[in-house]
Amino acid sequence: MTAVLPDTHSVRPPTKDDAKAVFDLVAAENIAVIGFADYTLDDMVDELTDPGFAPETDGWLVFDGDRLVGYGSVFGKGDHHQLGIDVITSDPAVVEYLLGEVIRRSREIARAYGHASVLLDIGVYRADETRRAWLAEHGFRSGTTYHRMRIDHQGPVEPPVVPAGITVRRGVPDEASRRAAQDVLNASFDGQFGFSPRSYEEWHAAHENQSTFDWSQITLLEQDGRAVAFRECTDQYIEDENCNYIGRLGVLAEARGKGLATFLLRDQFALDAAAGRAGTILHVDTNNPTPALGLYLSVGMTASLVIDVWQLEVAA
């Protein structure tokens, strides 16, 4: 049963016009926990306008009078068996309300997609003891841990030698090359925590909507004319940290062990240093079935932030 809010509170769905208010709420929560916003207004606009997000059913703004005091959302991809959620508030009563709405809506999504249950995922900074406590109280359990990895560039970085037999394709300007990139993504990330394959149309639309992304930021490595590895970057951390962000990096199983991932990392470091970036950032699942963490450490990256993903299974 959904919790009842105090009489002074009201609720409505978010719109694009609410992006600044929601960003301010998120930034204030983050600053209180980790000392910086770790988010931009563009990030918030992208979230509220993502073609896969239905704010009228999957988003909630809670106001105390005219003051925004809470934001909640549910976001599904692909078959919607796993749902990303968010609950932003410092008010315990609003936590109860938003979690109730999130769970109610998640049950509706489970039934709509024919699932007996769905798995809810929410990312939480390791330093956020308050949020971790109320998630545990509501039955959430830690699913995995991500480290934000970073390397700083204090001068030119020597570009790496292209591995033998490999052709580097910078940018994916047409449908054929974009489909090739998505094929490598789906194959290389299959079975990894939280990864839900999407149709090409859904994947493409989400990228088209992202203000910090351009198709020139995908690099393919080809062997014998076939894409076997890819790297996808965004400008997500340029505004606040002047760092490039490697959002995805994948190598097909049959092409691993040939130094392709190391090449893609060192290649990006060289590009970022040449562009005057302060550093390069990425996230790694420490429970990744491939030895990704060791790879990133081996090229000089270090962990700058720890984020746990908490999960709750909700029956339809």
C-alpha cells in the first residue's frame, strides 16, 4: 500500500521544463554525500526526454507547497525484466511514498511484459549511509559494485601501435556501421550485470536523444572486414571535470587476449590528452566476468568513487 503524504504535499509527473528544479535537487543530495554535484543540467534534460521514459506513468515529483522535495522514476530497457529506478529525497515520508509508487508501477510493468517478477536496480554512493540504510530496511540487497576509474593527463600521451591485422574505424556515420557497433555491444556484454539488450531502433533513438553523444564518438576495430571490438565515448564529464568518458568498451570473446581493449584505452588516452582533457573516466563492474578491473589498473587508472547497485525483486 502506497504511503500517504502530509496534506501540504502534492504530486505530479515531471516534464522537460522541470529539469532545472530536479537537477538542483539531485545536485544538493550529491553534494551532501560526496562533496560535488556529479551531475549536470544536460544529464537531467536527457533523462526526462529519453524516448524510453514515460514520465506520465513512470515519474513523480513531490512538492511541499511550491518547493520540490522528491523525485522518483522507473526506467526499463529491452524486455523490461530489469528496471532502473531512482528515489531522490531527504524526507523519510517522501521516501516511503516514492518507493511505494515505484513498486506499484513496477508490478504493472511486470504484468504488461508477461513477467512473473521484475528486478529493480538503484545505484547508491558507498558513502551514502542514509540511503543504504533505508534501502536495506525495504528489502533491497547489494547486487554489485562499480568503481569509477580515472586517469589524469598532464601532457602529451604517446598513441599506441595498432595491433597487427586490425583496422581502426573512427565514427559510425551510417546504419550499417551503427548496427555493427550494436552487434559487438550485445555480444560482448551478454550475461553481464544489469545489461538488457535492446532493439536497434530503441538503442538508436536513445543515442540520438543524448545531448553529450555524437556518432563520431564510437570507434570500431575490424579484423578481416568484421567488427570485433568497439569503444563508445560521451562528453558527460567534460562540463564539470573536463574529462572524456568511456561509456562502453567491448571485445568479442573470440578476439580477446590480443590486446584490443588495451589499445582502445591507450588510444583514447592519447586522443583526450591531445584535446586538452584533464583526464579520462569510465566505470567498471568489480564483479565483471572478464578481468576488466585488472586491465584498467594496468594502464594506470585508479578508483575515484565507489557506487553500489542495490536490487529488489518485485513480484507481478
